[in-house]
Amino acid sequence: MTRISTFSQGQALLTQMLRNQEYMRTEQTRVATGKNGDDLKAIARESSVLLSSRTVSARTDSFIRANKELANRLELQNTALGGIAEIADELRNDLIKTVNLNSGVGLVANMTNHMERLIGLLDTTLNGNFLFSGTRTDTSPINISTTTELLALTTTADAFDNNAVKQTQRLDENRVLEHGVLASDVALPLLDSIRRIQQFENGTLPSGAGAFGPAGSFTDPLAPNQVDFLVSEFSGAVNGISTARSAEQLNGLNISALEKQIERQQEEINFLDIFVSQIENVDIAEAVTNMKAGETALTASMQVIGRLGRLSLLDFI
């Protein structure tokens, strides 16, 4: 005689139905969230790769944020350096104009204006930190503000309070960029030219200018020795221009290198995002198909259990 059913068969059918329910729940979750699972257990075989990718992505992202902040600093620094170079160029033009017009009227007033503008540029700050102070970012790189203070110095170099350590920043795991510019490096020749002209005006012969005495206020018309002195100062003005422009050009190269670095790092982030998404994210079409298949299997399981519960020996007698 054929056996109608047994307890073990009923349990097997019930277990299969529960499996189908769990499968259905999993696929519904994948479709709803777009993810392969709620935690790493769902992607256990690729979890180590996923964690490594996330770590690299987070580290690269931190470098990008720091490098973008540095880019803002370099842009501000570039503006200041361009301004310093312009002041040096104006000083040279002032010398040429004064000699050509044979008149010292307004020359010293221009020097005072150049000095004040130069001090303002050297005192440029970003987020409260001085750009041209080396690593002494909490200290102004220049300690004078008036012509009197400038003339009271033993040497022009005494006007600068920056230290000799240029700032650097790590761009990635393997590259460090020296980006700092020191006030004394970029502005000493220009400030020295301004000081020498003011010394002469104040009645003091600058170092190496003994042949151009006597010193004194620039007149209208200029005295022959005054003309000779101003002509001799052209080289100092040209040196001021060259020094400032060289610093500006180097800063520009750093800006270009930094832009390329950020671009490469962003490409790396984009690649890692795609790589991680391939591990974490589901193929929606596949997940929907699996969910439909699971729904069909669950319905079939429930129908079989329902029919089994309605069986009676009377059906076979």
C-alpha cells in the first residue's frame, strides 16, 4: 500500500518553505536597498578587498582635501608675489622717470608708498597664518612699518623676522612638495633698494655709494651726483624684479604640479568608487529576476503544504 504522508515529509516541506521565505526576503532587501547585503557577512569572500579599497579611498580623499587647501594658499601666495614684482617694476620706472625728467620731486614719497605696499603684501595671511614667515606662521615676517624704523636698522636684513625653514606638505604617500616662500628671500633686494634711496634722501650715503656724495634731499633739477647715484641703483631695482618674478614662477610651477596631482587623485577615487560599487551594489535586473523566482518558489511551497494539510485517507479508499 502506498504511504500518503509522514511527519518527516511535512517537516521537510515546511523547512523548504522557510528557506524560500528567507531567500525571498533577501532578494527583496537587495532590490529595495540596491546593496548586496546589510553587512560584510553578505559579501564575506570579498570583504577584505572591500575594506582595503575603502581604506585607500579614505586616505586619498584626505590627501585631496589637504591639497585643495594648499591650492588656495598657493593662489593667494601667487597674487602676493605678483604684487611684489609689480612694486619692484614700479620702482625701476620711478628711477627712469626721475632721471629722464631730471627732477627728484615725488621720488621719496613713491618710495614710502612702495614700502607700505610691500609690507602689506608680506603680511598676507590665510586662516590667521602668515604666508611668508616660514614655519613661524604666527609671527609677521617683517618688523617695520615706517621709514624711520627702516632707516634705524643696521642692515636691511634686520627688517625680517621669518625663519629659514620653508613650509612643505605631503601630497601623497610618496611625494612631498616644498611650497613655502620666505619674505627675506623674495623681498630683501627690493626693500634694500627702497632703503638706500631713503638713506640718500636722509643725508646718509648707502654702503658702496661713497663716490656719489654728498647725500641729501633730491632736488629739482637733480644734481649730477644725484643722477649718478640713481643710475647706479637701477641694478638693485632690476634684481628686485628678478627675485620676485623667479619666486612667482616657481610658485606657478607648484600650482600646476598640484593641479595635476589633485586630478590624478580624483581619478583614483573615481576608480575605487566604481570598484567598491561592483562589490557592494546589486545588478538590479538580476535581483528582480531572482526575487520573482523566489516568489514563485515560495508560492509553490505554500501550495504543496496547503494541499498536504487537506489530504484524507478517504481520498484513497
